[in-house]
Amino acid sequence: MPNLNGSITRYTNCPPIDETQLRTIIICIVALLFSGPAAAAHHYTVHVDAALDTLRVTARFASPVQSVRARHGSAGRFLLEAADCETGLPLERRGRTLTSPQTSISCIDYVVDLRGAAAAERRNEGLDPDNVVVSPAVWLWQPRTATESRVIVRFLLGDGVDVSVPWQTVGDIEHTYEIPPSPRSARAPAAFGRFIHVHQEPSAGMPRIALLRSPGNVDDDAIIDWILDTVGYVSLAYGRFPNPGAHVVVMPVGKNGWRSDSPVPFGRVVRDGGESIELFVDKRRPIEDFYDDWTATHEFSHLMLPFLQSSHRWISEGFAQYYQNVLLARAGRYEVQRAWQKLYEGFERGRKSRPELSANEASRRGVGAATMKIYWSGAIVALMADVELRERSGGRESLDDVLDRLQRCCLPAADRWTGPQLFGKLDSLVEEPVFMPLYQQYADKEGFPDIAPLFRRLGVDIEDGRVALHDDAELASVRDAITRSASDAGARAFIDRSRAQQAKRSEP
């Protein structure tokens, strides 16, 4: 029997077992399975019914608590009932908090209206009825000590139902997860129902993928292949995917879409109990359109950095902007000239966006105030750092190499970082500082860096707004190296191995 806490201790609060009460038996078995020292962990058993109507949750706490709380303000609307499972007394709800008439709580039973919670979320509009996505922030009621204690969740699933969450699996115990510490950048997605679930052994280096169901013209297998290819593109940075434990949730948009002409109208990275990438896709579009879109590459590239405070968002968004173009060129999806054209046009948008603001000030004001300055200020700094590293090392070192070292030492990170903290760490990974000098020069300076001198040295000439590449420039070889990765062969072999092993797919 697995013992998650280092010893085996019988769970003394288990109720008497009646052979006719299957639910009680299951709860007791799970309690025994996860039993251990009192302060070790909070244990949740989540029953998901086959109709996806409700979640029935039993939570047994590491030690008695005064109250439990849900993170999202709407959680109380979908709480159907809640009681102390030792006394049977109902819990009292005040907003997002549950308390007991007793002085403390050791165990609670509660029921959540899963279908109702799903109906309140826009991301469920385009899904089949047997697929729902509802954040744990809505249905997981936790003690405040949950940030200090381990939280382990086991799902007991109705017939044909699957679950996909961003949390870490616990050994080989089916549908059992531990919630790791994280920056909680937003509310993580949790998918329930009958969908395509692609998962491999962690050693395979691939993220887990949940492709939710909906009507559409694009074959589901084609969507999965596009995601796997995009994983390969991002692995061209340093020969592997930045976080093989990441959780990719692909959600088809409804008929009204997101008022976008993109096949991927919206995507984002969520760092909440792990790292999730949400991709909203328009399955009415042909698969060729997905391969010409940059959104997934951009979002996956975010995983090469930790989550940054909002006041330094220009760094994380900018590095992803830089890499989406560089990596698509390395993968052959963009012609090299097209990649440099896109970089030039992006830098121009950044230059024209709120020239009276610095990058830091633009980030503090938010994307509504200066979107292009935020998204392209970091990209130009990334290019400057990449060129300097390659030039001074004679091509032996690059931004790829430094981010490789960052991933090996520090990612995924549980905390929010500041821009200076990140750049200071990157400088600690190279012989001579590169990043903090750039931060000190540009982060608080209004306007936008002048890219023209660097472009001339790289042989990137601008003629009537169009990019022309010249091979006789001083740093033409550096320019070519940026779009030609030494890791190409390793990254492509990585994807080939993945497909040869064939992902384990759970389908309805």
C-alpha cells in the first residue's frame, strides 16, 4: 500500500462500514490509502457523476481547521449542500467561507453544481454537453493552511468520464494528484467529461493534452498533430520542451467565436497548481490555417520564463514575441525573411505606441494603455541580448543557452518574479553581465530603443517598409544563426520519438 507521508497510520475518523454503503467504503479505503501523520496533508475525494451534473466532495484535513474557503467569488452560488461529515451538522456559509457550529472542522462533505458552474463560464459555450471546464477555484473549498500543507486530490469518476488537471500525479495511483505551490496567476482549468486525453510518461518530455469535444470541420487527430508539432517548434530553443509536466487544454470556440479572424483567437498560460496553456480554437478553419498561426508557439514560449509581476510584463510578453518568430523560422513555418519582416513590423508598432511611456510604466498601466509597447519592448531587448551573447562568444553561447540553464536550475517556479530578479539570475548564468545592463538602460526610459544600428550590423535593411537581408553585413552570420538552431536535429528527433511511441489517448 502506498504511503505518501513516510509512515502508515490508521485513519481513526473513518465511519463504521456498512456493506450496503458503497460510498462509505470507498471513502474509508481512500482515507486508509492516504493516511499518515496528522500534519502531513489535506485529502480530497471528488466523485464526478456520469452525467457531469455534480461533484460530491469529501475533504479530510491534516488537522482541525476553523473554516474553509473557495478562491472564486461565485463559488457559493454553486454550492448545493455542505456538512461536517463527523457530526452531520450543516456548515454555515458567509460569502466564500464555510464555518461549523462546532469550534473546528476535521472533515466536510459537500456537493457542487458542476453543470451550473460550467454554464456560467464562457469557455464552455462551444463544447459538447458531455465536456465541461470548471476551475478548482470554484469547486475546491480549502482551509487557509492549504498553502502551508500538502493537498492531495483523488477523483472517482462516473462511467466513461475522464478528468484533466494541471496538478502533479501521485505515483501510479489512478486519477490522484498533488497540488504544487504556484504563483496563482489566474484560475486553472479543470476538464471533465468524454474528450481526447493525450498523455505519456513524464520521461517522454511531452505536455499532457486535453482536447475538448465540439462540432467542427477539423479532424481531432489533425489538431493533436498540430499541437505536437508546435511542441517541437518550441523545443528548437534548447532541444526539449520547457515544462514536460505542463497541461494543455484545447477548447473549441462557439459559433460566435471571439470576434477574431484567427484560427486560435485566444490563448494564455495559467500558473495555478502547475502550468496550464489554454488554447481556444475555431474548428471551422482548415488545419493549414493553424500551422500559419503563431498563438500556440507564443504561449508555449512563455514557459521558458517564470511568471513575472504585472509591472514587468513587458519582459515575459516580449521574450515570447521574439521567440514565436524565431522558432517558426527555425521550424520552416516562416521563411527567414518573413520572420525578420514580422520582427521589424512589431518593433515599429512598439515604437509608435505611447512614446511618452517607459516599458515599466506601460506595464504598470496595463495592456489597454500601451499594448504594443508592452509586447515589443521585451522582444527588442531579447534580440539585443541574443546578439550580444552570440557576438562576444563567437557563436558558442546564445540566449537559447542561457534560458536552457534557467530551466534546469529554476523552472517551473512557485513564486512570482520581478524583472530585475529574472535578469539578475540570467546574468548569474553567464560570465559577464548582459541582461541587467539592458534593463538599466531601457526599462525606465521613455520611448523605444533605436533598432536601426543593430539592424545594419545584422544586414537587415529596410527599404520602403520591406526587409531585405544582406549577407555581406558585419553580423550576417549571427543573424543567420538566430534562425538556424544547433538543436534542430535533437528537437526533431524528440518529436519523432514521441510519435513513434504513440501517445496514450483516452477517448469516449
